[in-house]
Amino acid sequence: MSDAAGRAGLAAEAAALDAADRLHAKRREFVLDEDTVYLDGNSLGALPRAVQPRLAEVVGREWGRLRIRSWAESGWWTAPERTGDRIGRLIGAGPGQVVVGDSTSVNVFKAVVGAVRMAAPGEGRDEILVDAATFPTDGYIAGSAARLTGCRLRPVAAGAMADAAGPRTAAALVNHVDYRTGRLYDLPAITAAVRAAGARVVWDLCHSAGALPVALDADGADFAVGCTYKYLNGGPGSPAFLYVRREHQPRFDSPLPGWNSHADPFAMSPHYRPAEGAVCGRVGTPEILSLLALEAALEVWDGVELTAVRAKSLALTDFFLRCAAAYLPPGLVEPLTPEAHRERGSQVSLRCVRGGADEAMTELARRGVVGDFRRPDVLRFGFTPLYTGFAETERAARTLGEVLACR
């Protein structure tokens, strides 16, 4: 088959896949440029159309006219838990276990310290395990938590975490999906092993929430955190979420006991008494503008099944890898993302064998394909099933081939 015929075949296949896509109509619910292929939703999700009118209402009426009355009349006070329950459906958490607020980093700190403090006195649990390839902030926070609690920090490969947990382990902090490679780790197996060792596990879901099914309750997870501006499309700097398993909530000793998590916040008591339920994860005044923008953004998930999202994610990444193999000059890149579906998140990472990933990504963006790169040599492409199509995927791979062929 000629190269032209091969390209035509892939383009025709992409059109057929788009025509059969059950999620294809969701794309209309986002603000997107039709002449740009956006494959950076694993860094910042696209804008859902419902957000702009909701923010106009919040600013113009709720803040502009009702002002302080909106805490009660517009439901501002309960928004962290209300929005948390919406996210809970997407991560397999029943009501009353997820709260939205603060940043991912702050929530990692709360969860890790809280997990360590749950260790029984006298057990000798004096180590925190951390994913050795973790996103840097998680490592920084885990190190600070270790110093605060008198523990030592032990970096361990995520795939070896189950075997590493032992009688000295108080807590383990693990990334569900590796941000560089897109590798997906076995949440149920690692959770079971860490808990069997008598420790608690904190999962970072930044690259999996909204991209694939997660079953925190069913899989026995203790704590989980995640950002909301990637696959959940909450907007730049949108507040993160914290999951505290229901059975742990009475013993959750937050290192940041703010007035918003007090059982009676307006009593202004000098003595702290934690609230019950997910409220125990709150700290200070909620970030109302960004929080309500997130709540509106989450409306795009109404009626969406995560199994369909996962099926399309795998189909998109499979198709991209096939197109890349057909279009890219041999020997210039190597896939870092696992071939096995059970080990793959919703992104494809390619290592530029000869370097120059930053220059390649700059040229891709100039030609209308937006992804990102990680130094020194990794190209990352995030596939967001709610708005990414197969024709766009074919175009991205073809354009990448053209860029690399010119180098």
C-alpha cells in the first residue's frame, strides 16, 4: 500500500470512528477552536459552555446584588460538599466523603499528615513511602510531612509500593497515573497491600479523575486528592478535592484545623472541635468564584458513564499510536506509555530519541496541534474523551510526522 493510500485509509477510519462515537455530541458543550487540535487537557481542560453564564450570574447577581446574603440564599456555604459529591460520583465515592477546596498540594499535606496520625501509638510506624517518580510537589509535601511527624521519607517505585509497605510504614503516597509517562498503576492491589501492612494509603488522582473509572469506596482507599482543572475542566487554578473515607472521618486529625471545618464555625470558639463528615477536610473560606465555576463545569458529566469514557480513551490512544507508527519517521521517537490497556492512563508520551522535544512542540502548536512536553525529551499528548475526536487524533499524528521529518 502506498503512503498516500495509507493516509487516506487512516483518515477514512477516523471519520467512521467519529460517526460511531457515542460521546461525540459532548464536544458541543465546550468552547473549542475547530482549526486547532487540543491535546493538552491533561494540563488544562477546555472551557465548558455552562461556565460563562453561571459566572456572570454569580458576579452580577449573587455577589453584585445579594452580597453577603448569598452565603445562605445562593448556597455558597454548602458548595464545597455539594461539588464534592458531584466529583465523588466520578471517583467511586459515596456522598459525604469528598470536599472541594484549597490546592492539591494543601490537600496532599492534610491527607498524608492525617494518615500518619492515625497510626496506633507504640506501633513504631515511622516511615512515609512516596512514589519515587511522583510529581515534584507531592515529594516536597511528603518530605515536609515526614519532618513534621518525625518520620523518615522513603522513595519507592510505584510498582514496588505493595512489596515495600511493612511494619514501619505509616502512610504511602502514590500517583494513580504517572504524569510523565501516562502509566496507570493498580489502585486496588496497592491499596490492599498497604492496608494489609497496617498503613494508610493516599492516592493522587490528578491524572485519572475524569479520565477513567475509579472506585475508591469499593477498593478500600483511605484518602485521595486531585486537581480539577485537567480532565474535570474546572478552569485554571480551580480548587482541588480531598477524599476522606467515611470510617476514617472521626479519627481524621487535620494538620490545618481552620474555622471552616469547626463543628460550629460561627461560635468563634478558641477551642477546636472538628465537624462531622466531609466538612472535616475544610480549612478556610471557600474560593467561591472558582468553586462555582467548577460546579457548573461538572454539569457536562450529567448522564455520562465512566465506562464509555474509558473505552473511548483507550480507542483514541490506540489509534494515535497506530497513526504515529504510520506517519513518524522510524527511530526518532519511542513510546513511554505502556501498550497494555490495564497500565495506560489517558495520555500518550513519546520520547524524542535525539532530543528537541520543546522545539518540536513549539512547531506543532504553530501548525495548530497543542500538546506539551516535559524536559528534557518527552512529548505529551492528553486525550480527553468528552471533546477529543478521532479525526483530530489522526491530524495530530500526521502533523507530528511532518514536523519530525523536517528536523
